[in-house]
Amino acid sequence: MSTFGRTSAVAVVAAGVATPLGLDLDSFWSALCTGVDGISAIERFRVDDLRVGRGGEIKKLRALRHGRLPRCRASALLLLAADDLLTRAALAADPARVAVVVGTALGGVEEGERALGERGARAAAAGLYDSPAHALAERLAARGPVLTVSTACASGATAMGVGADLLAARAADLVVAGGYDVLCRFVMRGFDALRSLTRERVRPFDRRRSGLLLGEGAALVLMARDADAPRVRLGRLLGHASSSDGSHVAAPDPQGRGLEHAVRGALAAAGVGGDAVDFVSAHGTGTPLNDRIETAVLRRALGARAGAVPVNSIKGALGHTMGAAATLEAIMCLLASRDGVVPGTAGYEEPDPACELDVRGATRAARPRVSLSTSLGFGGCNAALVLEGAP
């Protein structure tokens, strides 16, 4: 296992998203808080030969404020999130000091599929793993480091951590960081073969949980060194950590040792203990094993207060958005602090004795100051973020 962390916080200035719940931050947040269901029958590609044909699909993309949407859907989602971000904050820095760090599980794999079918060089270029990141950098006119990281479904958290490290090392003055992934036939067939998709509703931490559903989306945050950031901001990233347990290509370590290592590392980097955590945005996929393991880790890491700390998962509302998930969840933590509400966990109705956490199906009043966000990915990838809401 390895852990990386920092001791200096960075400011999260603004955010932008593109999700099945809405193509801007306000729509996404409103839908989460009011219980909108973002799961539907998939329409973009054939699913009639699969066990499960539902997911968090974005039905229609809107136009960009400037320029055309690229044909590559992954790039298009990133540019829509960037459009939303830029309505809330300007990139007020030398372009050579603006970095882009995005995380993804699958990159431009859909374009790779298309290239194999059409034998088209243009589609093949868009299918390269880092092509969406470069499309985003071009849109932002960012000429600093452009990085694509992949730690499976922990990628969005890893990207934010790497972005924070770039700021701490003064390799950049501003960082646009986040994650993305798209629904496509390739990924649906893979998860279908693993039998990890549920034919029922996604029910994180619920006694009747039976699996996950996939979603698509993009989420970006603008980060700056705390001392250099404007006074108006969403909050701060206090600490981050990553680890690898290498237990299994698809299943988490049964004891949750890698995730616990990341959680404890992020808390240490933030300079806080488990007793300081007011809210947990859990990975919470709704699979029987994952939720039970995550519960045990949280109870060990947070100690005696673990059962009293509000916990939620947004994956019942819009599916598991893979590379985008952790960034969406980090943004949700900061919005919860801003507005004094914690969204409910869609699909949660019947408590499970194996998941003794304070999970609720309905949105509740709470204003967390310090939040913990946890992420797990295939191959034993784990990441944790500790965030603080703006005063």
C-alpha cells in the first residue's frame, strides 16, 4: 500500500457538472435534494441482448456557449461541465500556470469502438485515453500540465488529489480537476458479464441491495492555493490520500484494509481525527459486499461516533458514474455545507444490521463543516478526500 498526502489545504473555488440529473450545478443539486430519479432505459445503443438495459443516461446534450460539441461524447461531457464552471468563475491566471487533471475509468473507449467499426483515423484519435483531457485544455486555453489519471472508479478523487499536489508544489497557480466517463456498449457488456448490475432498484446500504447500475457524467472543480484564492468559494480540500490493496481484479479487499489506509491517510493529511467528521459521502454502490466492507471501515476509522454521523450515497439517484463519481460526491459535500442539507440516499428503505450507519432515504437538515468522501475502484484502487465547507 502507498499513501500520499499534504498538510496545506487548497481552496475549491467553483464547480461545474454534466449529469443525468441536470447539465448544470444548480439542476444537479436541486434534483439530488428533491429525490429526482435519474435512472432510465438506455436508448443510445443496443441493450436488448444484455441482462440489464438501464442506467443513468443523459438523454440530450445542450449546446456549448461557444463552439460546437465534439463528436466524442466523453469530450462533450467534459466541455459541458467546463461551460458550467466558467459561468461561475474565471481562470484569472497566466494560461501557462493553469493545469488540467482529469480522472477516468474508460477514457475515450466509445470512440475506439467506433474507430474499429468505421476504420476512421479521426475516431481513433478521439479514442485515445487522454484525448478528452486535451480537448478540455484547449477549451480552457490552459497551457500548464495536462494529465489524465486512471484509478478505476476512484479516478475523480485521485485527480483532485494530484491537482492539489501540483498547487502545493507550485507547479501551477490554478488547477481544473475532476472526472468523467460515458455509458457505452463496451462497459455495459463488461459489467453485465460480471453480474454486478441489478435488475432491481439500486439500494445502497439497504437490506435488499442487489447490485449497482452504471451512469455517465462529468464533474470539474477549480482549485487554487488557499492564500491566493478569492474569498467567495465553495470550500477547501483539507487532505487526500490514495492506496492500493491489490486484493482482486474486481472485488475489494474483504477486510477493507486498503480503504481504511486511505481514509486514515486523508484524515492525517488534513490534520483532523475521525471525531471531527460531520458527514460521510460513501462510495455506496449498492452491492452486498462493498457496502458491508465500507461500513466496517467507517466504524473503525470514525470510532464511537460512526453510528451518529450522517452518511449518504448518490449512486441510487444517477447510477455509478465511474470516473466522475468521486468528484460529484466531493462537490455534493461542499454544497451540503453551503445550504445546510444532506441529500437522502435514493432506494434506501430497510436498514441492514450489517450496515449500521446513519443512512436515510430522505433529505435532512444538517450543515456539515468537515466531510469525508470515500472511493473504491477495480484493481484495489482506493481514495479518500477530507473537505471543509466555506464559512
